[in-house]
Amino acid sequence: MPVQIRKAAVIGSGVMGAQIAAVLANAGIQTLLFDLQPKELSEKESKLGLSLDNAAVKNRYALEAITKLKKMKPAPLGTSEQSKLIRACNLTDDFKKLAEVDWIIEAVVENMSVKQDLFERIEKVKKSSCIVSSNTSGLSIEKMVSTCSDGFKKNFLGIHFFNPPRYLKLVEFIPSNSTDTNIVSDMKTFTEKRLGKTVVLAKDSPNFIANRIGTYGLLLTVQEMGKSGLTVSDVDALTGKLIGRPKSATFRTLDVVGLDTFLHVAKTVYDHTEGKEQELFDPPSFMKKLVENGAIGQKAGKGFYQKVKKDGKSVI
Ligand code: NAI
């Protein structure tokens, strides 16, 4: 029987996870959005006299992500009915709720051991028919679940959405050698028919297809920039509006992606290359400095561009 996705869970409510949850809710799928449980109170929570046991504190990250989704313009969530389909959860108290869902999408930080630990935990609670996928930008799918059972591996594959997932149609599917081919074809049909995406099959190679090309192009641009003395705004002027890409100039895109995530993605290829080729995948020190200083892009309000108040409104 083909897979039925009635209820899903997205783990990681960051840049990608929250918006993937919105894509699912817009398709009428009840979606649990998970993130970590905070270890400390925020300044605002302390002022309100809340404790770490408070439900709103425990679900803070996922709740903040849902609030952000509702504030985005144009709104990523179609109707208020659809927005009610997303529920905030945390990875401590609510972990057992993963047993209720038909599809678990992992969208946590691009770090192999964080993802491996999570899959080991998921295996203990998920129902056997549940599909599990990773939104990794390019880490090895095979390695990610190497310590999981054959049953888990059969229902596991990379399903890589592109940013911003509400607009970009492309989704890469990366099966491992153990993935059941029926699961791949059923999920492909589901992703195309219900989510309105276009699926391409990729091999389990560092950064798959689109990010392998994208990371290469971007780092080459930065290298050329250094040689020709171009600035960030010069490059964005030349690679943005003027050539019909109003929102996707080079460095603006990097701010949307997140510079921390970009450095992880570049490292994936760096670790799998040698010599001259490898040198290119070592990002320049100015990018590393930005990340060290917390300027990781739009999600932090500062990256190559900074959020400022203009006529009472925040612009970046
Ligand atoms: P993000 O940094 O915006 O969000 C990551 C989320 O993971 C955060 O909410 C964080 O609280 C949570 N997290 C951190 N450590 C955790 C742990 N130990 N356990 C559970 N949750 C944890 O990252 P983003 O950009 O949403 O990326 C998520 C995944 O999607 C990564 O694998 C990334 O490579 C991939 N991706 C990112 C794209 C982008 O443009 N940013 C595009 C396509 C894929």
C-alpha cells in the first residue's frame, strides 16, 4: 500500500524547519514542530516571573518560529486554519509524540554527530512504518544512520528542500543503498503531487548536486572578488536585480541561508577533496570572522547586511 502521510513532525525550527512545517500545513498535514528545550530563561521570561517548567518556556524556540512565520510578509501560511495545523513541541517532554507521526523530517544544525544522536533516539520511539528524512545540505546519508537498524534504514532517505521552501520547487532525494525503492517512489509522488515540488534524484556524494555547484560558484566568486577589488555591494549589484534576480544576489542569498550553515556546507566538500580543489572550499577568513562575531545572517539580524530601523520599520 502506498505511504499515507496524515501527520508529520519537523525537528529543528530554524530557517528551514519552520518553513518546511508551513509547506506541510498548507498541504493540510497536521505538523508537530520540535526544537530543543531552553536551559535558561530569557530576559523577558525572567521579568515575567516564569520558570523553566512553564510550557511556553519549554516550547520557546518552536513557538518563536511559529510567531515569526505568522509575521512574515507575504505570509508563508495560507489560511488561519492551515496555521492551526502546526503545533510547537520540545525534544524533551514531547519526544514520545514522534510515535504518532507518519513522516519525521530532521532539520537540525548541519552537524553529523548531532544528527546521528537524534536518529538513534528517534529509532526507539517511531512507529515501524514511519518515514524518516534528513534535510541535510550535503552530509553522507549512509553515515548518518550507520548505527541504526536495517528496518530504520529501509524507511530513511535524504529529502533536501531548498531555501526558501515556500517558493523553491526543487527537492533533492538522496536514497542510501538500504532505502526501500518503493518508499522513494511513494515519497516522490507525495512530494510532487501534494507539496507541489519537483524531485530530482541525487547520489549520496558530498553536498549532492545543487549545493556542490552552488558552494563552488560562490566561493569562486569570493576568490575573484578579492583579485578584482570588488566589494560585497558591487557583487550584489552585478548578480542581483540587474540580471533579473531581485532577491537572490550573491551575498543577500548567503544572509538568507545563514553564514554558519554555509561554513558547515563548505566544510563537507573540503573534507572530501585534496590539494588545489580543497583550497577553494576553505572559506575566506572574513566569512569566518563574521560567524565568530555572531553575524550569521538574517536569522540574527546581521550578516553581510544589518537590520536597521527605517521610518519605524525594520529593514535589512
Ligand atoms: P538553523 O541554524 O536555522 O536551525 C537549526 C535548528 O536546530 C535551531 O532551531 C536549533 O535550535 C536546532 N538545534 C540545534 N542543535 C540541536 C540539537 N542538538 N538537537 C536538536 N535541535 C538542535 O539551521 P537551518 O538553516 O534551518 O538548517 C537546518 C538543516 O537544513 C541543516 O542540515 C542545513 O544544512 C539544511 N539546509 C539549510 C538550508 C539553508 O538555506 N539554511 C537550505 C537547505 C538545507
